[in-house]
Amino acid sequence: MKKLISGILGSAFLGLVGWQVFNRVFAADQVGPGRRGPGAVAVDIQSVTWGVIRDVGVFSGSLEPKSQFVVAPRVSGWLKDVLVHVGDSVRQNQVVAVLDDQEFAQQVEQAKAELQVAQANAESSASGLAVAQREYERSQALREKRIASVSELDESEATYHARQAQLKVSQAQVSQREVALKAAQLRLSYTQVRAFWEGDATPRVVGERFIDEGALLQVNQPIVSVLENDSLVASIHVIERDYPKVRINQQAMIATDAYPDRQFTGTIVRIAPLLQESSRQARVELEVPNAEQLLKPGMFVRATVEFARHTDAQLVPLAALVRRMDTHGVFVADLTTDKARFVPVTQGITHGQTVEILEPKLPGPVITMGNHLLEDGSSIIPPAETRAKAQPLVPERSGDS
């Protein structure tokens, strides 16, 4: 039984080998006598084309507001009212929240009363100084007539200088109380919590609300956040290979999943001067106009940046490129002799599965399959349909002489 099975398997193996040999001989016979070399390689070929090629980088990132800040109170107190909600428009210096101001109003009244007392003391000191000055002047006149004694003159002079000092102290106290009143009034004004920013007065929008009425707020505790949405910043990260190509003011097309049928325009405005060691990437920021308010901070975006564009470029499939003896090149198919000729090339832009050949001008179609088995001068077996549709070796271009 085992011998029978072994015989059957052996016969099947010999039949398979015979069939493969027959196919190779038959394929070789199709080439035609006098045109087939020893060890001919079946290949696929494609014509050289001329057209436009772009060096494009596609980067992912997120949208951020052009500016963002948190509105918080400068004094502590009970939150009496919040006047805005998420999505509301906010003007520059607009009141967005109100704190209970009873305590601060009392402080203002107290400061006013203390100022009045200080002003009254200053008036009294001024009056006393006037009396002391007249007494001092009278003592001087009497002393000149030798009616008053020296001690009386000295006493009146001392009183006069004391009154001068007292007036200065009273005036300083008035200034002090005026400052205290202004401080109390300023603290009272802080109970009106405002959204303040400098520069562009264009209204902005409330992004988040962190607290509700009735809460006891501490100094600098966030109430709402305010965003600038008229233009956004797209933050992307560029890999080391593309970093030298990035330039300020380069244009980019911005796409987002929220609007798959629309594209937005962005401009590179900032390039980080370093690459992060952990990722070997650099942060690049693009300014994206958002007049329609369609884009929102936090959206995921894809930015397509065109680094270069070459028109009337000589193009071949990327699969045609091979490496021989540390030299990059392509194999050009000579359909008259069924030979492959290795041509060293200088590459330009690579985009997808297409590569630009800067030099030289290729004399014929290039081999894209089977080229890894070839050497310069190798025999080839091109596809039958290619031979039937053989075209001129070099495509005609407009403007060529």
C-alpha cells in the first residue's frame, strides 16, 4: 500500500515539473527566434510621462483659540449673579459677574468718614498755625522794642514751628485717607467682574462656565473662560525630514472631519526653533481665519502643506527605481532588441508612487516589475500587449524641438 502511494506521489511530482518546463519553453518561443537571450527575464514596463508633481506634507494636529483667558475676581465674596453663559458674545470690559458688595460699600463709607475727620484736623491745624504765626510776629516786634523778653520770643517761635509740623502731619493724614478712600472704591468696583483685554476690541465668546450663583469665591477663582474665535491656531508637529522645508508664510489647506466637503486656508506663522527629543518633531503653528465661526477649538485637523511644485516634470513609477553598485537608476526597456539597459538617474520630488527624474532624459519605457533580477544588458521578455502597442521611446512634449 505504501509503495502504491509513493508511486502516485512521484508521478504527480514529475508531471508538475514537466508542465512548468513546457510553460517556460512555450513562453520563450512566443518571443520569436533570434530575439531571446539566455536567462531572459519576464518583465512589466511602463512609459515615461511628463506632468506636474508636488512635494506635499500632510500633518495632523488640533485647533486652538488664538487667545484665551479666564475671568476671575480680584476680591473674595459671595457670587451674586453671572451675567453670561457658554457661547455668549462678550465685549471688551463687559461686566460678566457681580459679587455681593455690601461689605465693600461700607468700607467706602468708612473711608469717606475718616477722610472728613482728617480734613477737619487739617483745617484746625491750619487755623492754629495762623494764630501761632501772628503771636510769633508780635513777639518779634516787641522784642525789637525791648518790651518782650528773649524767653517769650523763643516760646512763641517754638509754638509756631510746632504748629507748622502739626499742619504737615494733618495734611499727610488727609492724603492718606484720600488714598484709603480710592482703595476702598477700587475694591468696591472689583465686585463688578469684567472681561478685560487689551488691543483688538472685537467681541469674543464665552468658552466655559466654571461656577454658579451663590458660591463663595476666593481671589482668582475662575468664573468663565473667554476665547477669541475669529481666527484660530492650528498646532501641528513636523517630523525631522520635513522640518527644513517649512517656512513662515507658507500656505496650507486645512481639512477636518466635521466638514468633510470643505477646506480652509491656513498660513504658517510660527515655527519652533527646536525638535522634541522624545518624538523628533517640531511644533508649527498656522493661523486659520474663521469668519464664519464654523471651526471650533479642539477640533482634529489635517494640514496639507505644499513645499514645492514642478511642472513639465519627467515622471516614472517609484517601482522602476533600483540600486546597482551604490548607484540609483532605472532599467530602460529596448523593445527592438529585448534588452534592458541600466541608466543612472538623479531623483527629484517623490509623491506617492511617482518619482521625478531630473537627469537624464530617458530614451524609452522603464521596467517596473522583474527589475530586481536584471543587470545592464540582460535579456527581457516584455508583455505581449506591450509589444503590440509599442510607442515611440520618448513621449512628445509641447515645446520640444
